Amino acid sequence: MNKYVLFIGIGFELIGLIVVSLLVSNYFEEKYQTKGTLTSVVILIALIGWFIHIYFLLSKVNKATEVDKKNDNT
């Protein structure tokens, strides 16, 4: 797994997540007239989910790096 490609992908993930969240929340804002509250909540939930995803992804990368280092030492 190329780490540089992984980190570039993380940036695109965040951009895509924010754009999709805005589009979805704008649709529901027009439908329910919540004056921006729904947009804030949707983006906040999306970001929390993204941070959890990043945590597990980086944990996986860290474990793979440790295994690679261990294999290089033997």
C-alpha cells in the first residue's frame, strides 16, 4: 500500500464528504425549512464519522508499518 496515495485519497474523501453532505442537507433544508440547523448537524455527523474512519485507517497503516519493520529486521 503506497502511503502517499493513501493520504492524497484522504483529502479527496474529505472534500467529497463535505460536498455530498451540503447537497443532501440543502435538499432537506428546502423541504423542511430548518434555517441552517440541519446543514450544521449533517456536516458535523459526517465529520465525526470521517474522523472515526481515519482513526481506524491510520491504525491499520501503523500496524502494517510495524510488520514491515519487523520483517526487515529478521
